[in-house]
Amino acid sequence: MIVQSAPGRTISINTGYLRAKRALDIAFILLVAPFVLLVGIVVAICIKLNSEGPIFFRQKRIGQNGVEFEMLKFRSMYVNSDQMAHREKIIQYMNGQKLNDDSTGKMMYKDVQDPRITKVGRFIRKTSLDELPQFWNVLMGQMSLVGPRPPLPYEVELYTSHEWLRMVGRPGLTGTWQVYGRSRVTFQNMVEMDIDYLEKQSIWLDLKLIFLTVPVMLFARGGA
């Protein structure tokens, strides 16, 4: 049993569940590998035709218990884009500021009008296809299919002890935040969703969230 705590909150993770979760990760990747490779090739070709630069984007992220790793994504931005603008947006998001409204007038906490994003990049971000290369991170054991999204190093530097609890579990491709909110969820709500998932986590919950992720991707709900 692995236990982590913060003022007023304690998370216990069963090691048996972790072994079953890892087995699920590997089995699922082997099952969907042909589809992921096929879609990945199409996305890669579109990226190369749309703008100059590499197909993949590599970024340092913070994983389970604060361990840093290199996360893979399909490149969705122009090469040499200013990263300071993104850092400022992240700080605004963590402070609860909305960045813009969507077409329905609902609050959006992610910048969907970022000029650094390419035309293809907008589509693959909205449908989460930019995250397909992260199946490699899952296979390498740096991530899991389900779990909190891995934050950037400068995000974690601003975390309180309570917010650090979302780092207890292995980061995931999808999770409660991705299924039920994405860009329409405040930072504090995201933190609570992640901690709630870690407190309740089970194989059945993981399977449910994986199943619910499919329509989110197909219909691009809350994508940014």
C-alpha cells in the first residue's frame, strides 16, 4: 500500500491495483497499435505538408512523485514559437482567469485562438490526435492510459501541498478532467477531479474513462 497525504487529505494506492493497471496499459496498446500506427502516419504526412519542422514535439513534463520525463506529441505549432506566452497563459489558468468564450458563450480556460498553432495543429489538438505518440510513453511506463495529465515543470513550482497530491499517481493519456471538462474546467476543479480519481481509482473506473474518452475525441468536446 502506497500512501501520500496533504493537510486534510490522504491517498492510499493498492499495489495490486497498480500491477493490474500496468497489465491493462500494455494489453490495450497491443490491441490498438495497428490503428494508432495508421492514423499516426496520416497525421504525420499532414503535419509535414502543412508547415516546416519536425513531426514530433518533445517536452519535459513532471510525472509520478515529481519524476521528470520527456513526453511526446505530434507537433501542432510553428517551429521556434515563443514559449513565454504559453507560460503566462498557464499562470492565468492556475489563477482561475478565463481566456476567452467559445461559440456557445461558455467559459474557456485554454487559449483556442493561439496564433502559434498551425491549421493542422488546431484539428489534431481539438480531436486529441496530437497525443497519440504518448502511447510510447505509456509503453515505457512513464505514463498510464488513465490518470492526471502530466504538468510542466514551471507549473509544479507553483503547486501547494494539496495540489501536489495529483502527482501521486502515474500521469495518464485520459482521465476525469479530459472526459468531463477539458478546456471548460478551472484549474482548481481539475485538481479536485484528479485527486478524487486517485482516491477512487479502480480497474473498472479506468475502463469506464477509456470508454468515455472515445466520444470526446470523435466529437471534439471541449478541445483546445
